[in-house]
Amino acid sequence: MSSIKTSDGTEIYYKDWGHGQPIVFSHGWPLSADDWDAQMLFFLGHGYRVIAHDRRGHGRSTQTPEGNDMDHYAADLAALTEALDLRDAIHVGHSTGGGEVARYVARHGQQRTAKAVLISAVPPIMLKTPNNPGGLPIEVFDGFRAQLAANRAQLYLDVPSGPFYGFNRSGAKPSEGIIRNWWRQGMMGGAKAQYDCIKAFSETDFTEDLKKIGQPTLVMHGDDDQIVPYQDAGVLSAKLLKNATLKIYPGFPHGALTTHADVINADLLAFAKA
């Protein structure tokens, strides 16, 4: 396995395939680099170098009891890009990974980043606050924490079987393979890190990060996202970014990079080449 060790001793696992301009993928909660299989194979075939890592506490990286927050996630990504000496990189983040990308580019990656992509991403902030009245109430995230603590294995079946991929919608055709793969990835990670990550993805405010990003940024969001509602996420993020292109996909779920990989990949490729 390929991995780097960060300054606090955390081992970050990563995949690094191919040659050419690097595209770096940051995954969502509570998954791993494996969630990007469809994108990595696609872009490898189009002549790009593709890199994806397991966030600390997730997948094959160290199951860290501490440091499970956006500042550490962004610093870990910075350590990886520096170790691999990645330049002119395109950073793509899904869900929680979109927050990681926003904070990384704003605080660490200005010189190494060519473009950024936020897919169904959590910025600017998910939590309902006086400044974000369209956000989700804290009770939603408290519910996730309670379910994770009580029966993580069942939660990690319920989420992909229902709202994550829109398999709970009328007429949907659930994929047993997709559901089991989500469960597999989730159960690889550490319960403590994934518990802490709920606070990180829901309560971190990325407003100032987004304002600092000048690179061309593609914001992609499905309007049937039941995990990160698009109006309070993708739409607001695009308004805060200096150089954003917003694409809203009718009927697409939160996990569209898997369920609609053909459409997402084609649009990502067009953006990468532009």
C-alpha cells in the first residue's frame, strides 16, 4: 500500500495511477478513495494522472482518535500534494470532500491548484444558524451521531439503501452492489473518526474559504439531493466563488457520481479540458 505520514504521525493511504495533469479526488463521509473508481478509471483512460486518498480515520488510513476536523483534513491533503509534488492539479471533492477541497485550496493550495470541482458538496455550511436560515437543524446531525453510536453497521445499510442514492424514490431500482460497496467502505473506517466527522462536515463554515478561491471552479449538484440540499449548498457556494460555473442536475441524488457516472464524467472532462 502507498501512504504518507503526516507531521502528527497519521498515515494517509492513497492511490496514484497514470501520468499527465493530476486530478486529485477527495471522498465523502464515511467512505474511502474507492468511491471514485468510476472517475479514476475514466480519467486514467483519457490520459490524466489520478490520485485519491483515504481521509484520516477512514478507509485504510490511520483510525485517528483526534484531529478529525477540516483543518487537519486540509493539512493532510496539503501534505499529500507536497509529497507527490503535484502541480497544475485539478481538485475534485464530493460531499465532505468538497469542504476539504475548499479549505485546502484556500489555505494551502493556491500555487499548486489549476481548477477545483465541488460535487454535492457541503459548503458553505450545512447547519442551520442565524446567518444560514436555510440550513438543516442540529437535530438532524444529532440523529446521525446517535444512530452511529447505537448501530453503525445498520446505519451504513440504511443510508445507501435510501436517501444517498435516491433508492427510496418511487420507481428507483436499487443496486445491491452499490449498497454493499457503500457499507464496505464505511465499515473499513474508525467509528470515533466518523463520529467526529459529522461535526466537521455539518458545522464548519467555508464562507471565507470560498471567497479566497480564484481558480475556475465547477459546482455540480443534483436537485433531488436528500443529504445536502442544493439550494443551501451548491447555489450559495457558486455565489461566493470568484470564478464559478454552476450545474444543477434535475432528479440527480447525492451519490450521482456513482448512479450517473456517465453524465458526471463527461462534464468533468469538458471542464478539465476547457
